[in-house]
Amino acid sequence: MKFEDYRKHDAVGLAGLVAKGEVSASELLETAVTRMAEVNPAVNAVTMDLTEWGRAEVKRDPTPGPLSGVPFLLKDLGAQLAGSATSSGSAVFKDQLATADSAIVTSYKQAGLVIFGKTNTPEFGLMPVTEPALLGPCRNPWDVSRTPGGSSGGAASAVAAGIVPAAHASDGGGSIRTPASACGLFGMKPSRGRVSFAPMGEGWGGASIQHAVTRSVRDSAVLLDAVCRPQPGDPYFLSAPERPFAGEVGREPGKLAIGFTTAALASDALDPECKAAVLDAARLCEGLGHVVEEVTVPGDLAAMQQAAGDVIGASIAATLEAEGDRRGRPIAEDEVELLTWAMYQRGKGVAGSTYVRGLAAIHAYGRAVAGLFERYDVLLLSTLGSPAIPIGWLTQELRQYTPRLFAFMPNTQAFNNTGQPAMTVPLAWSAAGLPIGIQFVGRMGEEAGLFRLAGQLEQARPWFDRVAPL
């Protein structure tokens, strides 16, 4: 199959070609592998080549399913593939092989996806850029001098570069929405409990969730249908939706009450182009028949951020201490990156009572924000504070790390901690040709309504045919 033909289809479309016998799973895989060989040296999106695994899979005939025969990539964080390492972007875990598939990988295989590689991620997913010492910097296909975002930067870069139409991703503070916005993709962060972390219990106190970055809205919906299966022992979960999410994409969303803000919640102000994009998106939604009003997002954001930092630090400390216990010696400072070590030290100082009070502060923030959704169906705001930043800019001056971090990602972490579904939609472009994503947040558990709205926006302002200049 020629790349020009491959690129015309999303994952659902490719699966349809396989089902009709117009192309084989083997042909799709070889097209993806060829494309990877062509563009990956420029972007460093795929950091573990599992091509031979994929070839062995298609020889056995992929499992019949809604995405049967479609090439697919796993993020090198959070998803265990039996017999392969999941490095989490860290030298600490680069040689540890998984003994079993995690629940989400089992679901992907049952959907018929053909896994043939793993994608780049920052160490332990701690940064909104993807520049790990172990794997090397990942680059944005729209401008290789800039970041694809993080922590699912490799996934977004691979999709934007045309290697695959969709890829596994995860989001603990914006790690699906940030790279999707930076790379011109659709990125849905599901509600807390929608996707199981089995065999793990939770990530970052329930803030983290797995799903995907995609070029089309319907691919995201089909993939979420495939994986939203509670597993025995999950600490919390959402029941299956009344109707498949895939059926929501073409349905009318109805007349929605949409609140919007041009605020940068965790920093001083948005980049002017991002602010203009929010206002443009608000006008677009109003033109589609929705009621749109400017709002202020309630809640003590500073208290939530402090608490979330403690939870993340404690989680990193727990991970590294457990590995130290397994080895029989503590993790040394030179085994991890500077930010990871700093979070490790912070985490070791978090008392049990501080952790519990932090969770209370996070939950209080969630309740405050939920009050906004008693009046509004959806909140509209910028996904990022600016278009994609240059490689190295975030860590260039360590004293400036925190303000630069939240200048770039001021609006995503809030909704990890409220647990609400949130999506970024590629509705705008900067004067320099960089994508600008617009974030839409829904009520807890109401991904269906967001998928309906996303489908409407995709029809009103199509983005699928935009191709990164690689």
C-alpha cells in the first residue's frame, strides 16, 4: 500500500479496508514500518522497534475486532506488553521485562490492533515536553525545532508524522491533551475510572488516566469503547456507557450551554494567539447554535497544585523505593534525571497526614469546579498557554522551570484532579503554522456529550487532511 493511500484513512477506515479484503494487515504494517523508517530519524517518536513482533502477529492473522489489522504503538509508560520492557523513559527500568500484558494492552489486542513499537516519553511522565536523557529528545513534525509536548510526545509525534493514525497515550496532568494540541491532533482524556490501570491500582492519586491520541474523533471513540472495561479489584470505575461512544460521534449534541474563559488558570496570561483562538472557538460554537457565555473557573487552584505536587512526589518516591527494595540498594542520584531526583526528595518528605490533607484539597477543588457544571454543560478554554515551545526551552534555566512549565500548560492539570473528561480539538493555527488546540471539559462521566460536540466541530472545521511537512 502506498503511503499516500494509507494517509487518507483513519484507523476505522483502515480496518474497513482489511475487513473488505482490499488490503491485508501485513500490507498495512509494512507501510507503517516504511513510513517509520523515513521519518523517525527526524522526530525520534518511536524508541522501541517491535516490527518483528508485529510481523509475527499478522502471520497469525490479527484477532477479529473493530480495528483488526491496524498498526498501533504503545507509549513506553504505563502499558505492559509481555516480554518487552517498559522503561518509563528511565534508565532505572530500561531492562525490566513485563511478564504479562496489562489490561489495556489485552483490550487493544482483542480489538485487533497490531502493536509494532513503543513511543518516546519523558522520565516517569513528569514533563510536558519529551526530552528524556535515556531516549533522546522527541520532535514536533510541524517544526522539528519544537517540542511535540509531553508526556505522550512520542505518540503524538508518530501520529502527526503519519506513522500510525492513532497511538496509545496517558494523561496525569495534561499528557494526552498537551501533545495533541502541540501536534494538531484530537486528544480525549477520559473521566477518572473510565479506563482500568490493572494490574496497577491508580496513577498519581487518581489523576492519571490512559487512552489515545488520534487524527479523527471516531478513532478516539472506537478505541475508548475497546478499553473501557472495569477489571476485578479496580479501586473505582465507571459503568459502561448506555450506547457505544462510537455511535455518539455522528449524533447532534443538542443546544449546549458553554462557558468559556480566556484565562490561563495557572499562569499570568495566554499567548495572544491562544487567546484569539479561544474567542474564535467561542464564536464558532455560538454559530453552531450553542449558548456561549464568559465564565470564571472557581476553586482554590494554588492549594490544589500544592497538593498535586505532593501526591506526584510521593508517588515517585514510592516507585523508586520499591525498586530499591527489589534491588537491595537505594536508587542513586546519578541514576535518574535532575527533576526526578528533586521530586523523589520532595516525595520522601511528604508525611502521611500531608498526603491525606492534600487529597482533601484536591477533592475540594473538584467540588468547587463541579458547581460550574450545574449551570453549564461544557467549559471551553485554551489547552495550552502557547503553541509548541522550542526543544530545551523548558529546562534551559532551572530557576525558571516552574513558571515556564505553567506558562506552557496552565489549563490541563486542573481537570486531571477534578477527574472530569476533557478533550483538545485542533481548531486553530498560529501565524507560524503551528497547531493550537482548544480544550473542552465536560461533566464527570459524560464523554458521550463531548464526542457528540467533537463530531460537530470536526464537520464544521475539518482538520484530518492537514499533513505535517515531513
